[in-house]
Amino acid sequence: MATQPNLDELCINTIRTLAMDGVQKAKSGHPGMPMGMAAAAYVLWTRILRHNPQNPKWMNRDRFILSAGHGSMLLYSLLHLTGYDLPLDELRRFRQWESKTPGHPEYPEVPGVEVTTGPLGQGFGNGVGMAIAARHLAARLNAPGFPVIDHRIYAIVSDGDLMEGVASEAASLAGHLRLGNLIYLYDDNGITIEGSTSLAFTEGVPQRFEAYGWHVQAVTGNDLEGVEAAIRRAQGVSDRPSLICTRTHIAYGSPNKQDTAGAHGAPLGEDEVRLTKRNLGWPENETFLIPPEALAVFREAVRRGERLESEWRQMLGGFASAHPERHQLYHTLADGGLEEGWEHCLPAFGEETKPVATREASGKCLSALFPHAPGLLGGSADLSPSNDTYVKGFGDFSAGNYAGRNFHFGVREHAMGAILNGMALHGGLVPYGGTFLVFSDYMRPSVRLAAMMKAHVIYVWTHDSIGLGEDGPTHQPVEHIAALRTIPGLVCIRPADASETSEAWRAALLWTSGPVALFLSRQKLPVIDRTSFASAGGVHRGAYVLAEAQGGRPDVILIASGSEVVVALQARELLQTRQVKTRVVSMPCWEFFKMQDPAYRESVITRSVRLRVSIEAGVSFGWERWVGEDGLIIGLDRFGASAPYETLMKEFGFTAENVAQKVLERLR
Amino acid sequence: MATQPNLDELCINTIRTLAMDGVQKAKSGHPGMPMGMAAAAYVLWTRILRHNPQNPKWMNRDRFILSAGHGSMLLYSLLHLTGYDLPLDELRRFRQWESKTPGHPEYPEVPGVEVTTGPLGQGFGNGVGMAIAARHLAARLNAPGFPVIDHRIYAIVSDGDLMEGVASEAASLAGHLRLGNLIYLYDDNGITIEGSTSLAFTEGVPQRFEAYGWHVQAVTGNDLEGVEAAIRRAQGVSDRPSLICTRTHIAYGSPNKQDTAGAHGAPLGEDEVRLTKRNLGWPENETFLIPPEALAVFREAVRRGERLESEWRQMLGGFASAHPERHQLYHTLADGGLEEGWEHCLPAFGEETKPVATREASGKCLSALFPHAPGLLGGSADLSPSNDTYVKGFGDFSAGNYAGRNFHFGVREHAMGAILNGMALHGGLVPYGGTFLVFSDYMRPSVRLAAMMKAHVIYVWTHDSIGLGEDGPTHQPVEHIAALRTIPGLVCIRPADASETSEAWRAALLWTSGPVALFLSRQKLPVIDRTSFASAGGVHRGAYVLAEAQGGRPDVILIASGSEVVVALQARELLQTRQVKTRVVSMPCWEFFKMQDPAYRESVITRSVRLRVSIEAGVSFGWERWVGEDGLIIGLDRFGASAPYETLMKEFGFTAENVAQKVLERLR
């Protein structure tokens, strides 16, 4: 779709001036990047991108990610101009309370925004996750003549993105997996916040990406035909991801601020905005001006998008007849990835007499779930034998087998986090990823974003305490359980035994409104006899009375999670023989418990019972919430140590004897 | 120092068998890596490394880092063999309670261990930090004929290290800075935990490192002369860091486990140990055998080390006469980096009438401190204009000016964290690093290790709440303050105004037994009138009564930190006019407060005052500790939003009016 040069220029300057005006009106924001990348983005959005502004959820749309999320006005301008449900008034309310145009792009608040970006490097990794999802779905669904999933993932990435380790990890994996459906434009403007990139970033970016196995090109951002040709060449390379190094000028057109760090993160200023408009041949006193002929060019996207989706739907109709099973699978995947009746497949551990590590129980759950939860795809950051995340018989996802459902992330926890987010947001998958709980720190920025975006991602974090033993303090999570509980919207479940693990997996799949973290033991744990004690179904309420006090109103309530629940049960035995009426509460999930009605909560954590004792092999931080001012916290407010786990549990006081003794001291 | 081939082999097999035996006895650990790298490590430790086993703290020693810390038996074997204070009995107690041979190398517990490693990628980054420290000290101290600091930093890094983003970030920076004093041996054994590296790691490592600006060579690990020649060539390249790709065989010599993932993280098994010994020509029933002639070779290090250090000390004597000022600086730096009387230079803000952001006050502190605290060196992860971390007049650290004291980390928070640790552990520096508080997540694994190692690192984390405004929830820390408080040994200080900021910096420099984090505001805050209210010196006690209740025993205690302290003061005004006797406690640092005696704590947080109210613009998690069961937490248990900060503070209830109203509702 070639247009006249003048009209192109008019369209590009529309983006530039909208960005300037939005930032200037907000008195806050980042004008430079949108002005520099306007031309390349214009080419991408008007000549390349296959999307339908009227249906931002069309399954086979191309995805566009603004990894350099600070340039949000670029994206908001494009969304408005191409006909998404983002009125111009919202652009005028850039960065204001409850506007649809927050400082950085936010998912799912803004229609057409595929993912929340801003923390650098994340969008880069999210795109890799989406490309993986697309390749996987294509491998399982497509049939000759029926390209159900054949879209691409585009992104604009910045110097900052490329400096972040998470992007390096994701890039290495994308090259390894030969993700030819990934095309990234690198906004190479030579400027960061502190000044020239020469201050800290002089590596050979093209050479680095070639080393990763990427297809690399270089173009000039304002050369429309050059940008278009480069993207089309990248499309032709189906076995390698593409990086198009796009030389640009930050704040292009600004007489005094172009190519300076001053244009990165602050408004240009009223005067400079006016000077820039004059320089670009724009009416200098107009703001938020959209020339009708420019709008017409952009709005072509609406008609085109309708056609693209309608053709696809027609194909999908044929697909339903020709490949009914695959078509059924498509719908199952698109609707959440679970077959009807999936819940019945979860293993029951009632018969087990031997102790089972909850990581091992989790592995059994995954094996049972895989055939009935076709959306499940996941793996580990090179710890699958330890995390029990590998499911036999379902293949390994690789460049030679995109249909494989076991994923090898490599020793790349952070990229794993970002990729899981991308997979989840793509749709069609329920992704999970495992590592040691202590390494949740490595992926924490992505976990936070999953929570913010309410992405349905499942974390399989094993080796969840000093109970991992000999590897020592570097590998023993002590503060992690508490630290993860602080993240709003992250559901954390620490099952006490195999039965609770099964319920935890059920909960993880049912809870689709955000990420779910499973904290699992390395060490073997007895399977609690549910004929004597309460059902593990209590997991879904977050905390429940596992064993009621014998002989009347409790003198003490022991509250424990995970591997310490059995310690609490054993302490109860000791205490009951000493006539101390002892209730044991299993509390695998604070977040679920907080959602319960006050009466239920009171029935479990009864405030009038003044001696409430928490037992958890981690920092005490936060437990006052449940034990109160007269309670007792049995925790570990220091780093662990290297020794066999039984020694550690004893030395650090996580034994029935110590718990009972502490309680008796208090009651004396 | 050439030895006979047979003797070399004997020495190398001593390392291999010690590693096998240690792991086998512990029934836990990683035998494969030490066996594969034994030959290369032997060359490094007997022919190259300039160190003094009798004085592991000799300032100009070469540093050796085992970044692949799981191979700890390699390091423990070398330390014992070369004469460090690590008896053979400790090797027999590998991974046992209170042994000197924990699962992963731990600093400062084990003599000769330079840094705690194990979480992959960290050691790689620590080495870069040490190389920076060495180059910096050399630039400020060395004079012709007096190479006070001219040592090198060596490390063994693994596939896992190279996959981690933190290593990529650090590698890019090391190349940019032309750190020729850095020589890394890459243990290229082709195996990770999940199997062959071909599962997830097929990038061109040499090409990638060349793109970063490194000097790259390839050798065979068991080719002693080849390894030695490569290291010597690397030494000759003074303007580029070196990577020596060392092809090795995991579990070399094991007939059934060599080159398999099974040899990575588990004992070989009694039988295989025996078979391996037989295969290596070793007495198969002996354990922890050290042939005397092998020991003699290793123990050469003692005599050589004594000579090296004594020559250096002699040189230092001459240096003292020839360059007395530099010699004085050397001692100031080696002794903590602070000149006598440095405290007096800290700015007082008593006279300020205009509001000052605490980040800005922090910038003023740094500028005042720099001339009197010559050990201070630091900067920001590309946010110095926002973090106020740049100190004019002290130059920029760069390949052309290693004496510069302002550091540009680039957008590399994680590497910054690891590099700061390396700088601190090198000695001679008090390093600091800044970013937005929200991005503390990106560097959290390194922060944890700083706390574990008690490394004196200072974090300047600004934009510490929703008070940063328009950038929105991706950039607004909400859970971070709580999450950082969970890390054992990390001191977190959130000053209320400029005066407390000055005291916070004083505390940060005085507290040398671990890392200190400063949480600083983006927004301007009134400078509290200390003639009416208590002195900011209360910062050192963690919490203090800023304003006592008027008219007798308090009805309510308002406890606040940072920007919310002024809100508390204003709420007190409102409440006192309503006859509510209100005490205001400023609580900048939980950790310091917990160290106070109970009587002081009770005088501040008086438990008999039942209505205690916390006000902090972050999650409520953990505040029950101070407000108790009848108290009130005014916090933010959700992500923030994009809008001007005054709007956010109002909408989310951080106003005097809301606080007063909430208190009145409770008292009604």
C-alpha cells in the first residue's frame, strides 16, 4: 500500500506531534522515543501489521509489543489513529487519574495493548513467549491449507531493553529455538538517560545477536522503503528471529533537543514544542491535531482488519469440517486449555503410606493432568529433575518439535518469568515454570508483572525451605515465602502433603485471574491420614482446621504451612498428653484465606484463643497478622546453613518437641 | 614452574579424588565439575595465581572466584592443598553442620574464599566488580615503580553462569570498560542438569564475548601447557577482559558417568568411585588420599606466597617514603575509606525553608561526603539524574579514566548489584548504586548475597512509593519496602525529610557490618522543624518520638516512615484540636529499632496505648508487629496508578484528613 511521500510525512508527523502534545499537556512523560521511531512504527502499523482494531482479541492477530514502554504515547497514538477504542480525549488525559492512557502501557486496561511494559527487558521476553506460544499452537493445530495460527510478533526495543539481562537470556533462547515469527525493531538512537550510550554501552549489538543465531539487519529509521524492505526480508527468514537495528534520532525534528538525553524523559517545553512543529511544517499553535487525510490512511486498518479476520474465520469454518478434532482442540485451548471433567484426573494420595515430597506429588499431578489439560505447557530453568516438572510422553519443545509440551528454559529464570507471561497473554496456553524457590528472586520482576496483568501463570517453586539441606544458605529460601506474599494479586500455596498438593494444582488451574505460586518441599513428607484429619479440600479456603482440640475450647492454636504442618500435628500429640487442648490449622494460602467471610476466618483463627502459634521454616515477618500480640512465631530470622536437613530442622527448632516446649513455657 | 608429567597427573588426580570422596562421604554434592576442571585449575593455582595462603587478606593478592560454586570441592581441595587454614578433616566434614566446607563456598566463613557463590551468574559479576576496584585503586595509588595494586581476577565460570542475564550484563560492561585484569576460564563441558547443553544453549559463546569486546581463546582443559599458554596470552592483553573457553569432560575419569548429567549433582556412588580411581591409576580403596609428593608441589604456594607478599611489603615501604600522600590514601582506603572527622561534613538542613526531596538531600550528602570519604565510588543504573547519585568534580570511571569516582552501570541493575558486592569484597572501597526502588527487584539476588556476606554496600533507591506519580504502577514500589525488610541482615532506612536523610547517610557509612538500603522520595517533602520536634539523630535508633502527645498520655500513636511522617504530623494537628492526644513516631528503620533495648522500644511504641496507627504508602504486610491487634494500618494493598502524585496520595488515603478521620472513627 504505497502512499504519496507527502502524505506519509503528514501521517508520521501526526504521530510525532500527538506524542509531543500528550507529554506536554501531562507535563510528564517521554516524547523523544515516539518522535524518533514514528516513521518506522508508521511503516509497521500501516503496511505490515495484520490486526483488527475492532477486535483486539482476534486470536490470529499479529502481536505488537512496545518493550520500550516509556514511549507509550507512540502506541496510544497508533491505537487511536488506526481505530482502536481509544478516543482522542483519552490521549488528552495522558497520565491522569483513571485515564486509558497511563504513563506506561497497561494490560488489560488499554484496548490493543498486548502486555504491560515499562520495566525494561520484560517486553522483549514477553514477545519470545508469544512467539513460542504461536509456534506451539501452529504445530498442534495447523493443517495443510488451514493456517489457524500463523501470525507474527513484532516489537520495538530500546538500548535499555538490550542492556537488561532478561533480554539477553530471552534472545539466546529465541535463537536456539529458531523463532522466525519474531521480528524486533531496535530503536538505536544512541541516547540513554545519563547521556550518550557510549558512556556504558559500546558492545557490538549486531554481532551479539548473530552469535545468538538471529538474523540481523541495519536500516535508517526515517527511510520508509528501507524499513519496509527490511521487515519483509525478516518475514522471509522463517528459521531465525530477526533484529532490525533501526538508526533513529531521539526527538526527531526538535531544533534544540533532538539527539539529546534531555528529550528522553521530560516534556520538550511549550516553546520547543512550537519550534518543533514549525520545523516539521506543522501548524505551531494547534495541539492534538489530526489532519483528516492522515487519519484516513491510518483508518484503512479498520477495513483491512475486518477483511483479514473475516477471511480467517471463513478458513476456520472449513477447518471445522476438514479437521473436527483439531478444531475441537482449538476451542478447548482458546477457552482455557482444560477438557471437561479434567478435575477428576487429579491423583488422590489417601492410599499412600510412604512419605512423599510435595515436589514429587506435584510431578504426579502434572502427569495426570497433561492428557486432560491440553493447554498445559511448561518446564524448568534447567532443574526439571529436581522440580519434577517433566511429563513423559509429551515431547520436548524444540526447534525440531514445536508441538512438544515440555520446555527447557535453560539456566534463565528471569527470561522464564517473562516468557511465561508472554505465553499466558498470547492465549491458548496455561504455562508453568519451575526452579528452586530461592531463585524466585531472579524472576521476581516478571512475577510482579504477572500479578499486575492478572496473567494466569503457574510457578512450580520447589526446595522451599532449609529442608533442602546440604546445598546451604545460598540455596535455602528463608525470606522468600514472606517476600512473595507481599506481591498484590499473587496467590501463594504451600501444601502440607501430597493430598494438599493435589488440591493446590486444582486451585492453580481454577484460579484464572492471576498467577499462582506453588511452594513445594524437597524432602519427603508423611501423607496426612485424612480419615482421622480434615479433608485437604480445605486448601481452597486458604486455611482450615486440620485437627480440632480434644476436650473442648482450645488452649492453643498451632498454625502451620507446608512441611511444618506435620510438626504441628506431632506437637499436638505431645501437648494433648499434657492436657493442653490443641487445635492445628493448616494454612497453605494466605490469599485464599483473606477472601473468606469473617465468620469462617474466626472459626479457624479464633481471636479469643490468645495463644496462637505459627510454625513456618522462614522469616517471622508478617505472621503477627495471625498469631496476634500474645502469640508466638516459630520462624527463622537468619540465613540457613549447610547440613543434612534433619539436623537443620532440629537445630533451628522446627521439631514437635521444641514447639511443645515453647507452648508449655507460655502456658506455665 | 614445570614439573614432570607424572607428578602433574598425580596432583590433578589428587584434586579429582578428593572431590569424589568429599561428595561421596557427604552423600550429597557435585563431583563432576571438579573432576572435569581439575587440570585447568591445577595449572592456574600452581603456575599462575599470585597469592599467599598464610595471609588470605593480603591486599594485592590475585583473586580467584569459583562462580560455579556448586563445584565447591574443587576450591576446598585447592585451599587445603596449597596451605590455607582448611584442615583435611574439614574436607571430610563436607556439607555438615558447622563445618568449614559448606555445600557452596561461603564468605567470610571459609579462609581463602573470596566471595559466596552458588546462585549462578553472581560470581561472574562479582569478579567484574573486583576488577573495577583493582583498576580504580591502581589509578589512584600506583606510581612509577610502585605497583601497589596490580593483581588480577581469575574465575571459573560454567554454562549456567553464561546463561544467566546478570553475567551478560556484567560481561558487556567489562568489555566496555576494557578490564584487562579479568581472566575467566569457561568450563565448557556440554552438560547441564537437564542433559546436554544442546537442549537449551546453542549460541556462539566465543562470538558473543567478542561482540562484548572480550579477548577469547579456546583450549582443551586437560592440556596443561595449552591452558598455561592461554592464560599467559590473556595476561598479555591488558585492554580487554579474557574468556578462555576450556573444553572439559564432566566427571573426567569416571568409566560410566563421564560426560553425563548424572555426574553433575549427585555422588558417583561407592562402586563408581572405586572404578574411577582404578581408571585413574589410584589406590581404589583409599579415601581422601594425598600423596606427599603431590602435596609438596601444591605447598610450594606457601613459600612463594610469603615471598610475593614480602616483596610487595618492601615495595610499599619505599612507596611510603616516595609518595607519602598516596601512601596515606592507601591506608585510608584499606581501613574503610573514611578520613578522620568525615562526619562533620554532612549537611544540616535546619535552615531550609523550602521542601526538598530526600533524593535531592541525598545528592547533597554525597557531594559533601566525597572529599572526606575517599572510598566512596558509585553511580546508577542509568538513572543518575533521577537518583541524584552523580557527584560533580570527581570524574567518570571509564576505560580512559579509571580514577573517576562516578560510575555508569548502564541499564543493568542486576550486574550493578553483583558488581557492588565485588567492589566491597575487594576492599578499599565503599561502593553505592542507585536505581528506582521498584527495580530493586531486578538486583534482589545480589542484595540477598550482600546481606549474607555482610558486604558493606549502599543502595540509593529513589522514587520510593506511589509518590513518584505519573509513571504509574510498573514504576511504583508498593510491596518493595516490605519485601526488602524480609531479607535478614539488610538495613533499610526510609528518611522522613532532608535532616533524616543526612543521618541516614551517616548511619549507612557507620554500619559496616552489612548492606544498607536508602529509600528516598522523588517528591519534595517539607523539612521538619527540629526546633519544635525531636532531633533527626533518632534515625540511629530506628524509631523515635518525633512529637509527643500534648496533654498527657497518648490516646493514639501515629507511626510513619518517609514521606508519610509529615502526613502524621499534620494529622496530629487535626487530632489535637479535637482533643485527641496524639504522639507521632518517625520510624525510618525497623532493623535499628529492633536492636534497641526493650525499655527504649516500649517508650516509643507503648503497648498499653491500644490505638497505634501505621502510615506508610506501601503494603500493610508486616505492620501488625508495631500496631498490634487493636491498631490500624494505613497502607496500600494493591498496585498503584498513573496520575500526578498529589492525586494518588489523596485517592489512596495518605492525607492528614483521612488519617484523622480513621482515628476518630476508631475512638468514637
